[in-house]
Amino acid sequence: MAVKKKEQNLKDVKNFIFDLDSTVWHWNKLIPGVKQTIRRLEAKGKDVYYVTNNSILTRKEFAEKLSDLGLKTEKDNVICSSYVAAQVFADKNIDRVYAIGEKGLLDELGKEHITKSDDADHVIVGVDRNFSYWKMAKAAEAIRYGAKLWTTAYGENFRAGDRILPGTGALLESVKRAADVEDAELIGKPSDHMTKIIKDEFPVLTNRTVLIGDHLQTDIVTGNKLGIKTGLVLGGTSKKEDLSDIESIERPNFVFKDFKRILRKV
């Protein structure tokens, strides 16, 4: 008689790492079911962490934003691409960059004594809601003179409330076209830069940690590279039909129809 395969669950998982955009929130508004679910997880003794490719804020500001929306957390429980960029550049002794980005990115760089300069050997592109022709022109000029191009993310849009806004990837493409280059080194998920910081700063334990997000190529790949459990929440970037033909590195352990379904596995 065939032995019934034991269904996977998350009962033994202690550490829950969540993506933010289109998983936890639509920037200024939590996605329905998120607050109740995360509070239930915490009530069960689970530890909750957040990781995002969004570079608009510092990790402290992301923690404050989450807390204001009803998910009380501390900066040490958040990793964002602006913070990772600053750590990567500091480790490489890069002290000047031309940065396309907002105050969060500039502040994280500033904490590592990295200054914004029009005359730099490195260009980084992040989300910038004040992006302009001249910012693109300065970045392209620096790259044509040999500066290396970096980016916090490849995502071409993100959702803010009911609006779909251009993301880092959209700005990056304009800079690449203007500079006539094809490549940019990624700092956010699923890069080795991001996974290293996650390993350094979060408790990443193979059978005791799960990373849950809405995107196969960023969130799920990151979790699988870390060697931890992964969960895809449908309704965000990746859809159910996207699961039919994917590489093993993109395959999640769990697929949730919506965020509240996570509790069924805990």
C-alpha cells in the first residue's frame, strides 16, 4: 500500500520574511488580511522581518511606515535596497557616486560617508519620483566616460494605492539607452549582494525560516538561493499561470491564493 506523502506546513518555522510592495502593501495601504495575519503570527511566537527592493526610504523610515500602518517593527527587522547599496559601496571603498534616487537612498549612502557627485566612477539608479531629462543626461555622460552602472532593482513598475507607477527598471532602461549600454549590476533581490546582507542580518535557518513574496524571479529566487522555504502570494506580480513552466530556482514551496491563507499552514 502506498504511503501517503506528508503535507508540507510552516508549523516549525520561526522566522517569517516578507516582501513589501504588492505582498504586504500597496505603498500607502496594507493589502487586505495582512495586518490580521501578521498579528496572528506574532501571537504564535513567530518573528517577522521585511525585505524590499524599494529604495525610496531608509530602513528606519520603512520600519516607521510599517508601524504607522499597524505593523509595529524596528529598523533591524527591515532590509531595503537603499541600505544594501550603501553597505556594498562602503565594503568596496566607493566614496562618491552619481545617484538617481530619493532621500532614502541618499541618506543611507550618507551614513556610510558616500557623497553624491556629478564626477564619480559609479552611477546608481533607484526609484526617483523627481526623475528628469537632466538626471538621465548626467548619468549617461558619466557612464560613457567609464562609470560603472548599478541599480537597486529591475522592476519596471510598482503599485501605490490604485495607481501603477514607474519603477526603478523603467528609469534604468532610459539611462541605459541614453548611455548605449546593456548591463547594470543589480543590488536588490535576487542578487548575491542582497542575499549576503540578509544572511548577515536576519536569522536564516534552513528549516526554520521562510521568505514570502509576490514575485517568482525576485522573492522566490532569493529565498531558494538562501536555502530556506519560500512562499508565493498570488494577486501580485506573478500569477498562477506563471507556475506552469519555471526553473527549479523559481519554484516556491508554497503557493497562497491570498495572504490570509498563510495561517492555514502555521
